[in-house]
Amino acid sequence: MRRTIGSRTAVLAGVLLAVAAVAATAVPAAGGAPTSGDEPLARAVTQLDRATRWTLAERIRLDFPTHHPQGLTRVGDRLFLSSVEVIEPPVKYPEPVDGHDRSPGRGRGHVFVLDLEGRLLQDIVLGEGHAYHPGGIDSDGTSLWVPVAEYRQYSASIIYRIDLRTLTAHREFEVPDHVGGIVPDPRTGKLHGVTWGSREFYTWSRSGRQLEHTRNPSHFVDYQDCAYTERGLMLCTGVTNFRSASGAAFELGGIALLDLATRSVRHEVPIQLWSSAGHVATRNPVHLETDGGTLRMWAAPDDGEEVSGTELLVYQAVVG
């Protein structure tokens, strides 16, 4: 049975009217109902290569506890940022216990509602029991879809739907696996998910019936956040962590455009843009949108506990 989950804080005046007007936005972006105006986004991404020049257009400091950001999307003049608050970190077992390599830990899941200046408007708390880790999020134009999983591989998840008009969260269905990101397809009504490290893909009906379960053919980066673009395509961003022979750590970021029907990669490109804390821009959540001949990337690579705190970094690249 579906249940309605209350939010922790009251909605500020005017938020509901602004969110209900999502269709009025003029910025083609990943996520939301498909329109002819969305097509430039996928086209812009296919023009990215290693030589693309990105400029940091804006740096927005988030002045509230952001914890460990996971997913980011824009709906009209609002930003939605999912994040996991870890209260008790999972601890690795010497030997697997009940098929798990670590304890569940303890925490709290959040979806922060922000204005475009990064001001916190509402904190929607999600999760129950061991499921407290929100993943990558996306909107279908009327709802925001959020997976909340246990903080360990091959575990379990709860899929939530947040009504964009009322900002009320609904518990839709459960998945017996760690779902790290979810993408609704407005054309088919299907939901597409990625697992821990995005090593596998799922497809479900709106009611949660599993339709497909396949392996990810790409091993370039682990997808952290994904979003629908248009005509059965989705954009994913992520990171791979490397360590050199000397022990030095290195993060490789990337953007990928995928075909939802075949899971094949249409285009992918590395990203090497760095935050104040030294993280690659696509380490955590990313939102991509186009404005004329400009591709804009919103990113929040740093955690709230780091010295610099969490900043929204807005990069721009001229394409086309």
C-alpha cells in the first residue's frame, strides 16, 4: 500500500505556485516531460570532447548542513538536491554476514528544495529502517522520483515519488537491491534505475513491476546521477577513483549519453574540473541544461563536512 510521507519543515510562501509552474521554464534541461525544446541538450552533449573549454560562471555556497549530496535536478526556478546524512557509518565485516560485506549503519535521507541562489526552502526527510541513502534523482514534469537505499551493495531500496505541486512524498514500491539513481521516461511511463556503482540497470513499470535487469556494458565511470533527456535517451554523470603505484588518489569524472532501449553509450567524455576540496566536478550530483549555444552544468562535488563546505559550481561551455 502506498503511504504519504510528511516533510520536516513547512513550505515557504510561494514555493508551491512556483513549482506548479514548472512547464513555464524556458531552459531545456535533463529531466521533465519531453518537448521539441529538449533536443538541443543531447545534441550539445555529443559535441563535447577532451578539448572542450569549460568556464566557472558562478559559485554558490550552500549555508546549511548538506551532508553528502547525491542527486540534483532543476524544476523551473527550484533546485532539488538529495543527500545522505550518515549518523553511524557502515562498518566492513571481516567475513560477509547474510550476504553483506558491511553493517547497515544509521542515517537520514534528505531532499533539499532550493531557490536558484542556493537558499534552503524546504527539507523533505525520506527513508525508513536501514534505508536512508537517497541516490540520483529526476523529474518527469509532475513528480520527482527518489530512490532511498541501504548504504551497502546488494541490499534493498524504497522508491519515492514527490508531487511537485504539493511537495508531498509518496512511498511507491520496494526493490530488493541497492538503487543508486532513478530516471522516469515520460513517453513510456517506465522507470529506469542504476545499482551500486551503476554496474547494473533495472527497468520497472510505474507500479514497480520489474521489466528488465541487465549489466552495464560501460566501465568508464560509475554513474552517480542520471536524467532523462529526450527520445529515449538519458544523461549520466559520475566518477572513477584510481590510485597510482605511489598510492596517490585520482578522480576521473565523466559524462555519458545513453540509449534507454539498448543501454548502449551514444557519447561519453571525460571531465577534469576541480572543486575547492580537490574533487572532480562530477563526483556527486550534476544537472545539465542548455541555453542557446551554451551548455550549463550545475555540480555539487564537495560534502558539507569538508573544510569548504558544499558549493554549487555552475560551469558553462559554448557548443554548436
